[in-house]
Amino acid sequence: MNVTLDRRITIEQRVQGQDDTFGAATYAWTVFATVWAERVDALPSRSESTLQQGLDVGRGACRYRLRWLQGLDSAMRIREGSVAYAIVGGPAEIGGRRAYMEVTCEHYTSEGGNA
């Protein structure tokens, strides 16, 4: 398997805190790992624009391939530059012997069209 790790990504996990004033739960994203990865964009037919609750929401899908990383799960997200991608599938082992893994991600935008 030939994987070209040419993009620097940050994997973030959601952590729960508590509001000091009212005691309500608060959520924030914290860095889980920063790694090199390969991004494979989905075909244009896989990136769609849908109408959700009156908003035209664009969805751009892609896959990230990276070296095996223990603890990565679908509750995390991937940030490449200023864009955050939700992990919607995986992680799946590719290449055998825990050499690499792949996750399917989606980026949502309220501007419609391809994200």
C-alpha cells in the first residue's frame, strides 16, 4: 500500500467541563494528536447540498489515511488548517499489521454547494 503522508492535520477530542457560575456542562475541543496524513477527496457526486431546517447545507466528504494511532475514534474530529471535519466512518485498518488507518470525514458549510 502506497500512502503519501503530505498534509499536517490535528486530531481533536471533545472534553466536557462545567460552567463556574451555573454548573451547566460545557464542551470544548482539545488536541489529541498532530500527525502527517494523506487526504483523498470524494468524487463530486458524493459531495452534496441538502436542505436542512430551511438552510442550504453543503457537505464535502473525504478520507484521511494516517499511520496507526491508538485511541482514535469516531467521536473525534480532524482539523486541517482552519477547516474542521467530522469523523463519520472508521477508523479502519488498511495495509495490514496496524500500519495505517483510514477515517471517512465530512465538512459541513451553510453556504451550500460543495463544501
